[in-house]
Amino acid sequence: MEKENDSNIISDREFLTLLQAAKRKDPAATLQLVNLFKEDILKVSRFIHLPAEDAVSMITLEFLELIQEKNHETMLPE
């Protein structure tokens, strides 16, 4: 369930702008995306049968690899 005053909520346009910047290897945008999904990463890591730090690292790495995939190019809406 979403928190009512969640400061991590951003618009679709902001998200797509961050995503495109991260694809261009902008470290600040990449860090913002990871921070945006940090709570979700921590929640999912509890279901992986590894030490918590390893699970978080593995999920974060997969997320970063997904961002950098070339075949999932994202375009900003007009």
C-alpha cells in the first residue's frame, strides 16, 4: 500500500527523463533512480535466500543492467 505523503513519487515525465539520462551514464540520474526504488529493493531482498547485503547488491546490479539494456529504449511522450 502506498504511503500518502511519499516523497519518492515523481511524474512519468520526470521518470523518463531520469531513465534517459541514466542510459547516457549520468551518475546523478542513476543514483536518483536507485534511490527511487530503494524501498522496493529492500522489500524484495527479504525473499531471496541470501544475506541481506548480498541480495540488495544483486537486485541493484540487475536493475542497473536493465537500465543500460539497448533493446529497451524509452522515448519521452510528446
